[in-house]
Amino acid sequence: MATSPVEAGRPRTATVRLGVFSPSVVLGVAAQTGALARAGLRVEEIAVSSSSQQFSLLLEGELDAVLTSPDNVISYRQSSANPLGRSADVRILAAVDRGLGLSLFAAPGVDPGTGLRGGVLGVDVPTSGFAFAAYELLARRGLRRLAHYTVEPMGTTPMRAKALIANRCTMTMLNAGSDLRAEDAGCTRVSRASSMGLYVGTVLAARGTDIDRDLPALRALTTTVVSTCRALAAKPQGETASMVTRARLGLDAHGTARYLATLADRVEGLIPDARLDDASLYTLRMLRARHAEPRVPVDADPGLVDERFLAFTG
């Protein structure tokens, strides 16, 4: 994390290197409204190609924080059975959203009733995150991994959306605008992650060592993200939000309106109080207990969420 020199009495500006999978409308709105500048922050959004790359950069100190699936934090915090083969003190600073439409999708021309069997499931990585949600949704349709379909890593959500539209995979999990583009391209929404129970799709997270070193900047980032989420959940259809959504996600007017409505949805939208609630944590633990390998119970972890940050979000 870097700071700019004091200029004409102005406070220093901290630059936060943030690893993201998809362009963040929340951050775009925070920048456009001046909320980041008022907090003394400049956020450098660094697009990553997979969660394993994201956490490699985070653990190597190349990123200061990440927007990621909470299950990825659990994976790298509680076990070395992850793509990097090591664990680390990574913590959730705030829960951001409940999936933003996260759903299992079938490729164009694929019958969701009969065409998934024998197909290819595209995932980020097979051992964490949205992959577990996909395994569960498919299991509820009577389809078991390896027995009834194969699994192939295909990168982040926007990358998987392109692969699905091009029929390079049969099915995948999509959200955050990529789901809307896929529908427009003829893909079918098969089932929603929210059908499994309360779910959290995205959290803001960082390494313990970076938190201790950069506490004021990360606290300012968390507060700004949470306040922006709260404002968007209360009034999502504003001109600034529409402009940012169109620019960042490449959606047309109809898609933009649908996306902004999702932000305010109580089941799948933004999380105004930033808390990883017990019911959502239960869903995450259930998915990991059923689909992680080795299949071991996920113990309660009081250090998973750094409560110091939520105390400043109001």
C-alpha cells in the first residue's frame, strides 16, 4: 500500500491494491460520488484470472485486499488443501453481497432437464467458492460430480460466461451482470444459489499482517464500501449508479435496470449491515462439508471475521 505526499495541506492519499474478479459497481459508484476521495483513498482494481491467482498475489503482498467468495477465505484460512497448498491468516472485513443473482446456467441450446447429464461444468477452481454451490445445485437435480458430469477450470465469472455462450462448457455459475449477458445470449438460468438458503457471494478480505500494518486505510475502505452498499440498497436506480453500471458491465438499459434492482433485493442483493450472518455461514459450512475434499467438518472460527471493521460501519 502506498501513500502520496502531502500537497498544499491536503491529507495523504492511500492507494489500495484490490484484487477483483469482475468490475465492481460498488467501487465505481464510490469513486464517481467522491466517497473514496473523501476517505483519502485511491483504489487500484486489479483483475485476476482465478481465485488461486488472487490469493497468490494477496499472500505474496502484491495485493492489499480482495473482493472474493467467503468460501475462498475459509479455504485459505483453515486448510492447506487449496490450489496453493498452504494456509494463511486471511480475514473477512465485511460481507458485501448475497450473490447478485448467482445461478447455475446452461449453455445455449442445452435442455436444462436432460442436457446437463454427461456435460462439462466450468468452474473457477474445483475446490472452493462457487464450485461448491454448483455441485450442490446439480446434486439436487440428481447429478453427481464425476459420475454424471466432468469439471474443468475456466477462470473468473466473466471468463466462464464467455465460455458458456461459446458452448465451451455445458453449465457454470454466473452472477453480477454476467448472468444477464448470458441470458441475452440464449443461456438458461437453471437454478439460483438462493434456493439453498441464505448465502453470501462476496466479501472484502485481507491478510492479518496487512490489516495490522494498514489498519487506517483498510478501515476507511471498509467503511466506504459499506456506506456505498447501504446507499445503493436503499436507492439503486439513481443516475450515477446507472451510468457506472453501463460503463463497467456493458449492459443495455434493460440489463442495467435489472442489475440495479438486484442490488436492492433482500435475498440476493447488497448487504447493508456488512455482517456475515449465522444462516449464511451455515450454508457455506454445509457446502464445504458436503463437497470439499477431504470432507471434514468446518469448525467454528471466531477469527474468520475481523470485528474491528464492522464496529466502524455504523
